[in-house]
Amino acid sequence: MNHVLKHAASAGCLVTLLAAPAVFAGFQTESANCYRNADGSGRCHGSLLGFRNHAGANTVASFTRVSNGAPYFSANLTSGATTTYYNCLADAATEAQWSKAMNHEGFFSIYWSASGECYSLFLINGSQYSHF
């Protein structure tokens, strides 16, 4: 009987281990990506930490307000010896999130139109961004 109980207990432990969620203790996400379409529209995404720690010497991203108070996004992304510049001014709907974006420490994704208007902004926080 003890032999059967030992096997049952072992099987129970194995099932528990297999059913446990993955743990990402200490996991940190850093990314910096931008692209521009032929018509001038485009997207940048990543984290401010990812842009700051990017290998490109001139890589940076920021959410700011220019002198007239208009919400402005800018990013420089360096690849090799080439730095590409991206920027947009927020539309009214996107401007509503601007104060959050200016203090954000997590993942962001921002889209702009061919006319240079930021029309969509996603902000995602998580513990993987906590080392900002």
C-alpha cells in the first residue's frame, strides 16, 4: 500500500509542477523600434528605457509639450551610422493621454498619419518595465 501512495504522491507533484504558470522573476523588456511608410505615416513602439539603452548613439524618444503647449512625440533611431528622425503632433483624442505618456515607464506604441498627426497611442505597464 505504501508503494502505491508513494507513486500517487509523485504523480501529484508532477501534475502540480506541469500545471504551474511560468515565472518571469527579473524579466525585463527593453525595445526601441520605429518605421515610416512611403506616404510618411508610421509607428514607434517600445519603452523609453529601450530607446535610452539602445546601441545606437543618438537613439532617443520623448513625449513632450512644445512652447505653445501642443503635445509632441519625437524619436531618433540610429542604425549603424544612420539616424532616422520621427515625430508627430497629437490629435485631440491622443492628447487626452499625453500627461500619462510623459510619465510612462512601460511599453508604448504610437501611430501617426501621413500629415504628421499622432492619432493612436497605447500605453502598457507591467513589472517587466519596473527597472526604469
